[in-house]
Amino acid sequence: MELLLPFQVIPSSQKISYADKILFIGSCFTEEIGKMMIDLKFNVLQNPNGILYDPLSIASALDSYIENKKYNENDLFLLNELWHSWKHHSVFSGMSKEKVLQQINHSQSKAHQFLKEAAWLIITLGTSYNYQLKKSQQPVANCHKAPQDFFEKKLLSIDEITSHISNVISKLHSYNSGLKIIFTISPVRHVRDGVIENNRSKARLIDAVHTVKENYKNVFYFPAYELIIDVLRDYRFYKNDLVHPTETATAFVFEKFCDAFLNDDASKLLKEIKSLVAAMNHKPFQKESEAHRKFQAAQLEKIQSIKKISLQLILILKKNSFQRCQATKGSFR
């Protein structure tokens, strides 16, 4: 008896190593997977604009990293006693205009440099819906709880999504010729749009991403959406809101991701680090016992072993970064 739909995730032809820099951008599902990789000591930069959901906002953010855009006070607005940016999540909002700008521009500079040296960019698209300000027709990435009548809501067409994604991929490959890109579709349902509307939205994202994947080298698709919706497909794998996947479901997806994209050395090291992290979180009953002292000694030995491997990875990373910079030198300004 089959209790899960048989579904084989095809291993990628390109593999991630611990020496690689990885930039995550996109929906809240990106935050879940990115956090797992950070906890396992991968070199990750996560959502430099905060959580983003739609292709237009994500493409705009990536453009700004390439250009190293500097925001000024004209890019901010005051609402409910806080200064916000229409291009950023509310984690950047604050009562001090100067501090908000400082935080945003620091994140921009960091993303600009990290993206130049990154081996991988992982993009999670959440919705095909985008919001625009009625007064200026400016697209916004986050509504910051502004009144609904500030905005016009638009369902992007497949052609529009494909165009936005294709344009930014061309710029990314000019900026960093060695960059490899993985697209995923968030399995989080946007039920506030409506169930039927959410399905239309997800379908457009899937269609557009596969069209782009067929037209570019070093662009991959990982079926996070299908693993949750079609393989697990049970509300016990969702939190109480019936929208967000549980930790168990997310861990299942992450395991499949590692199987498909990590190289052999990274897979082995991940197991060692996972074991070490679990040990570090262990709370002993008797700290002064001989058994606990032996346990600590064993963990310190593991740490020293991992440190040696990490030093080797750092040297590889520096070498790879230098080679990428030499290959792309003068190709983009």
C-alpha cells in the first residue's frame, strides 16, 4: 500500500559545497530553508530586503543589488509613526529616518558584494499578485498595513513574470558569470487572495519559471511546492493556520533539497555538523560527571576536525572567488 505519492526529485547536475556562498531571496518559505542552512553553517545571506513575495519585487531587489543602489530620505515615507520603504519588509521600518536608511543601505552594500562572489542564488516565488500605489503607479513589495485604498492589486500575466525574471537573470549573469540559480515556488497558500485565485497565481509562477529554465544555462528548479502539495498533501503537515507547512514538512523538503543539490563532501560534513549542533543543544543532568566530561571532550575533538576542514574550504572559496572576479572583470559596471 502506497501512503505517499511516489515522486523522485532528479539530482542536479551542479552541486553545492560548503565553500559556496549562497544568497536566498523571496517568500517566508525562503526564510525557513535559509535558516536551516545557516544553522548548519553554510555561508548564507538571506533576504537583504526582508521577505518578498512577487516576481516584480524580487527582480527589482536583485537589480538594486547589482547596481548597489543607495536609498535616500525621498525613498521613505511616514506611516503610523514609523518610517518605511515600499521596497522593503517592515523589519527595516523604524522611528528614526536616519537609522532606517543606514540599515537599508548597509544591507544593500552587503548584498552587492555578496552577490558578486556568490556561487548560488535561490529564489522562492510566493505569488503572482503585485500591488501598486494608485497615485504614482509605483509597484510596492510590502503594504506596511497602509489603507487598502492606497493600492491597486494586479495579477501579473505569465508573459510579464517571464519577462521580469528573464531580464534580471541576464543582468545577474553579466554581473557574476559563474552564478547558478535555483527557483522554487512557495507551498504557502495565499488564502487571503482566495483559494481559486491562489491556484491561478501559483500556476502562473510555475509556468513562467519552467519557461525561463528552458532558456538559460545554470538555472534549476527545485519542486518544494510539489513535495508539499502533491506528496505530503495532508493538513497534518500544516500549522494551525492551515497555510504554513509544519517543521516536519519543511524538514522533509530540506532533506530532499540536500539529496538533490549537495555534493558528497557537503553531505558528509552536514551530518557531522548536524550531530555537533545537536550535541551543543544537549542539556546534561550532571555537569560534573565523568560521562559528561568525556562527552565534552568528544565534541571538542569533532570541532577541531571540522575547523581543519573549514580552513580548507575557506582557501577553496577564496580561490574560486578570485577566479570568478577575474572572469567577469570589466564585464559589468
